[in-house]
Amino acid sequence: MTMDAAALIDALRAAVGAPQVLVDGDLSAWELDWRKRWRGKALAVVRPGSTAEVAAVVKACAAHGASVVPQGGNTGLVGGGVPDDSGTQVLLSLSRMNRVRAIDAANLTMTVDAGCVLQVLQQQADDAGLLLPLSLAAEGSCTIGGNLATNAGGTQVLRYGNARELCLGLEVVTADGEVWDGLAGLRKDNTGYDLRDLFIGSEGTLGIITAATLKLHPKPAASLTALAACANLAQCVALLALAQSRLGPGLTGFEVMGDFALALVHRHFPQLPRPLAPAPWTVLLEYADTEGLDTARTRFESLLEAALEQALIGDAAVAESLAQSAALWHLRESIPLAQAEEGLNVKHDIALPVSAIPAFCERTDAALREAYPGVRLVNFGHLGDGNLHYNVQAPEGTPAGAFLAAHEHGINRIVYDAVQAFDGSFSAEHGIGALKRDELAERKSPVALKLMRAIKQALDPQNRMNPGRVL
Ligand code: FAD
Ligand code: ZN
């Protein structure tokens, strides 16, 4: 069927009201991704205000043979949330769907529209005396729908799990434009296949998430943050084991920052504090206690003293206030921004068994330096989860764009072959999107791919939901 664009735009206007259908002017806020790597051209940007309107948009698209690309905060890092350049896809922005529908304190849940910004939800949970423990550097603009569509991780996965573990239910508009209401906040429900878990992490390719019921947690009584300096990754791994044995589930965050990653932060954001002298590795630890601040501080400081005695760390600094703690996190969270300032880079979001990380880095660092003399390794991430952002920046003075175009494929091959050799994953938390689709086709087992394609075919037989992404 050839598409009648004018008739489709009329149908979209009828579905959501003419002012919420954007076709002219500068649409780059929706058409260009956060990394500025993918720029598409949408047939229209449509901004429904309710689940019924989302369903009407999907039905209109189906009737006219158009595909739909859902978008939340457009902070995704794998090119999954912007349209392709065909000018035929409808960009469906969830950003106007931003209501908190209910907070149930006794059930420890909140039910929210998909377009709610994560930070707003954290605040609303906090106002209710509870904790929504999903946290990532993009929280000021990413949406909960995007978090669930990508099964986002972030900085508290160690204690609370990733977005999947924080979700009890979903409301989804299917590829036919029907609404599946699975929002009941049940912790137990074994009535057949788990549809919720199918949509979580599906990156808009199976349906559109319009609302979610999220798990909340009691707020910890005290929370403390520290930086510690390590001479090598093996020490970081040993420190993790010591911290886990001393702090148990109280250890909520364990992040590492390589020296070059932190150097980039200081180069591009010189106003940020430098609590420790530069070291090969700087670890950020966060500890949350259900008892009071004094008990927590004693336990936390005694962990760091033991680490010093065992020569796992060379130096440490514990934040004295919430403001200082936020400043330490700010250092960590500024790495992606500093990298973007430095120029395009080859990003890897890999997962490995924690125990394999030192050997993996030793081997892969050496292989990259040999193949691409002068490359700069921006290595940082969620060591507690075995998840590294193992990024490769062009040699100093080399134009980043040209380096990326020429060498991304070769660099990926070295890194992903090593990941595979160590039984890791080439996408820990950012997803597949457009960026890693070929990698998925090449590296996932044939049986897994066959099952994934069968699911896609069953839920979206016309291939209208974010086509060309993931599979
Ligand atoms: P978008 O970018 O709009 O979309 C992402 C994908 O989800 C697309 O495929 C889109 O089609 C789909 N989608 C969006 N909304 C819906 C919906 N309602 N229904 C169905 N599909 C939908 N990620 C992590 O996991 N951990 C991190 O620590 C982390 N840190 C980051 C730091 C920075 C500075 C930045 C820019 C990004 C970071 N990310 C991280 C990646 C990104 O923030 C997350 O993937 C986030 O969850 C995306 O949310 P979003 O609303 O921006 O989604
Ligand atoms: Zn991350």
C-alpha cells in the first residue's frame, strides 16, 4: 500500500488535535538523538495526551501503513528513539503523558504515565516518604517509559535491581491499537506468560508503554558517599568484595572511574572539586543504612580503614554532608558529558563477570593500544554490577568524527570478541537500538534469535512498531 501522507496527517489531527501534530519547522529536538549521531526525518511528530489518544494514533498509522517510533526523553544512547530518514515514520512523543496516577503507600507502589520524567517521580516518591531507587545521569530528562523500554540500569542496581526489577505492571498500547491494562501492583501473579517482562526492554518494537506501576522502597535513615583511590582494577574488585561482606545490602552503589575519564571531567568542568589526588582508579562507594547516621558513619569508616590496612586503597574521602555527597556523584555523572564535549567516541556498554574484569581490561587495553596507537580509553562504570562503559576516544589531536568513521568497526570487533571470550554481554544497560542490531544478529545464538523473531512476528506482524531496531 502506498502511503497517503496527507490523509494520515488528517487522521492524526483527528486523533490528538491539530496543535499536537507537528509537521513543519525545526523538529530536531525529536529527530536528532542525544549523541548527535542519528538524524532522521519524521512524517510528523505527534504528542498524544492520553492512552486513548496513543491508541488512536497507532490505529491511524496502521490504517495508513505507517510505522511508529515511540520517544520519551530522547536520551537513549543507541539510536533507537529517533525516526529513520525516510520521512515516512510517525514519531510518537510520550512527553505530554506526565501524570502520577496514584501512590499506594501501604502497597509500596506508584502508578504513573509513561512520559513522567524520572527525577520528578523520584521527588514525588520522596515527598510521600518513600524511595524510587532508579537513578541515572540522564534522570532530569529521561522518562520512565524510556527507562522501562530500555530496561535501564544506573547507579543503584547493586542493591535494588534495574528498571525491570522495579516494575510490577504496565499498560501498553499494542501494534493493533488495543490497550492491555496490566497495572495491578501485584508481587505475585503466575497466570501464564509474563507479558510485562516481554515489553520491558523491547525498545518500542513490540508496543507502546503508556503507564507503569513501580515498586517503591522505604527511605534509608542515612546515606553516605565516599571516594577511594585504587592502584589497579584487581584492587577495586577486592574492595568490592570487602565492602559487600562488611556492608551487606547496605552497599547501594559501587562505581569506578579510570584516570583518563576523570581527567576529562576536570578538563571540561574545571569548577568541580578534586577531593583525591589522581589515581589509576577512583571508586565511588555509596552506603545506605536503616539505622541512624552515627552508626552508619562508624561502619562505613571502619570499612575504609580496613581497606587502607589491607592496602586495597591508597586514600579515601567520606562526604561530610549531603551537598558534598552530591558533588562526588556529580563527578561520576559528568563523565558522559565530558566525553561528549571531547568529541564523538566509540561507546561500549559491556557486562562481564566481576571476577573477569581485571583480566579483560588488561588484555583488551593492550590489544586496542597495539592496533590503534595513541587511542585514549575512557573506562568507567558500575563495577558492582560488572558493567563497564568501556569507551574509546580518538588519539589527542585526531579529528574524532573521522576516527570514528574509519575505526569504529575494527574497535568493536576487538572489544566484542574479547567480551565474548570472557562470557560477557555487548549491551549491559543501553539496549540494541539501531547501533547494535548487526552485533545482535551476529553474536546472539541462533535459537535465541529465532525465539525473538517469533515474538516480534506474533506481536507486530506488520512490523510497524519501531522497525529496524533491535531485530
Ligand atoms: P528515549 O531515548 O526517548 O527512548 C529509548 C528507547 O525506548 C527507544 O527505542 C524508544 O523508541 C523507546 N521508548 C521510549 N519511550 C517508550 C515508551 N513509552 N514505550 C515504548 N518504547 C519507548 N542508561 C542506563 O541504563 N544507565 C545509565 O546509567 C545511563 N546513563 C545515562 C547518562 C546520560 C548522560 C545519558 C544521555 C543517557 C544515559 N543512559 C543510561 C541512557 C538513557 O538515559 C536511558 O536509556 C533511558 O532509560 C532512556 O529514556 P528516555 O525516556 O530518554 O528514552
Ligand atoms: Zn551506565
